[in-house]
Amino acid sequence: MRNRNVRVVAGVAAVVAALAVGGCGTKSGQSAGSSSASPAADRTSDVGGSGAVRDAEGVWSAHTGGTPVVLAVGREQASLSTGEGHLCTGVVDGGGKPEFSLRCADGDTERTAGVVESNDGRTMRVTWDAGKKDTFRKTKDDELPKDLSSGTPTN
């Protein structure tokens, strides 16, 4: 169990660092010289209190069914890692409610397409197309959770 949690933290740490450095590159069709901010990042939504894509930015932690889940969002890029060893990366779009479109390195599909149902800045609820529902808590100062093995976030 402890080794799995170390992999979660290591995977998320690498993705968070990549997001912080440059927003993980460009979207298809966007040249490297174009602005990294897009109109989608500036849209707000009053649907379900989900907010704008920029409101989802940061590091979020959840424990669903006893499994730790960490979601890192920066600009329009997202990364998700679970205590089950899944590492997924992709984008978040704000065409209404912010939506995640992720691809997992191991082919897992439980958390690849999700929508933000609500976000009050401290708690964000995401419903995934495969049926999972996660209630994330924003970590203090956007740092990785200190203890992913416990049943609740420590930040």
C-alpha cells in the first residue's frame, strides 16, 4: 500500500511540475508562439455553481472508496493519479461546466471523461462518465497532500 502511495505522489509531482513550468505545451492547431491563455480559460459558468476553468486550477485531493485520488489542474491541462496506480493526463475545457478529457497511460477508463458539477473554491465535485463520483478538496497552497494513505485529506 505504501509503495502505491509513493507512486501516486511521484506521478502527480512530475505532472504538477510540468504544469507549473509551461502549461504542458500547446493544443493541436495552436502554434508554440501563440498565447497560452485561451478564451475557454476566461469563460465563466453559472451552471451548477461549477465556475470557470480557472477556478479548477490547483491541486485537489479526494478519497473515494478508500482510494486516494489527486487531480492537478493548470491552465487548460489536467493530470489525475490514483492510489490504484493510474496516471491520466489531458485537458479541461470550459464550454459550459468545466469538463475533463483525460487519457490514462495504462488504458484505464474509470476517470477519463468528467464534468465539474460544483466548485466553491474549496470543494469540487466531479462526475465521471464511467460512473465514479469524486469530491475533491483543494490542497493548502496547491501543495501535494502530505498523507495519501489516510481516509481524509490532511490539508
